[in-house]
Amino acid sequence: MTEFRTGCMVVFLAVCSIVDIRFRRLPFWLLGAGLAGGTVLELLEHGAGTALLWNLVPGAVLILAALAAPKQLGIGDGWMLMAAGAASGWEMSLLLLEGGLFLMFPAAFFWAVIRKKRERELPFAPFMLAAGLCSLAVL
């Protein structure tokens, strides 16, 4: 079942990436569906317990960071991370967050320093997807 959950997470992140690139927004219906689906998968595999809550913590921290730094982070990114964490666990959720930030740095550097476009908004979902694919290839 774990491979199925991971596959669902990758498909969800791929859909979020396409929407984030195209519209620069993640609709709540998509994030809600992802969170509900990830929660159902977690409940089917492990049942009700504190593990589900731990799976949501990295996304909740990202939402709090987005509230503390408006216009710098998107709240939708936190909801997306919560959905991915519900589907794949808190360890993968942390890998997605850290890997996404690590992969985003060169792109942000390119746009800010080389292209001199400091007002450019970069979608975070594609970097989280790339981090997830990299971590699956390594793990």
C-alpha cells in the first residue's frame, strides 16, 4: 500500500505543479481533495491515531510561516504540503519541504541576480515535485 500512497502523492504534486505554473494559484477544491484523499489512505493503512497528525505538522508550519511573511510564501503551498504529508508521511513531507527549498534556491538566484527581476513569483509546487522524485530515486 505504501507504493500506492507514494504514487498518489506524486500524481497530486504533478497536478498541483501544472496548476501552480499556469495560474500561480492552487484552488482550494484541489487542495481539499488531496488532503481528504491522503487522510483516507493513511486511515486505511494505519487507522486513526497520532501518526496522521504528525504527518500534517510540516505543512502546518509552512502555513504559519506564510501567515508571518505574506507575499513571500503562499498558504496554498502549506495546504499542498499537508496533503502530501497525509498521503506519504511526515518524513516524506519534510523531504519535500527541504528539497523543494534547496532546489528553488538556484532558480530564485537566477531570477533575482542574473535576470534582475526581483518581483518574479516562482511556483513552489514544481520544486516540491522535483524533490519528491529525487528522493524516490535515491530512497
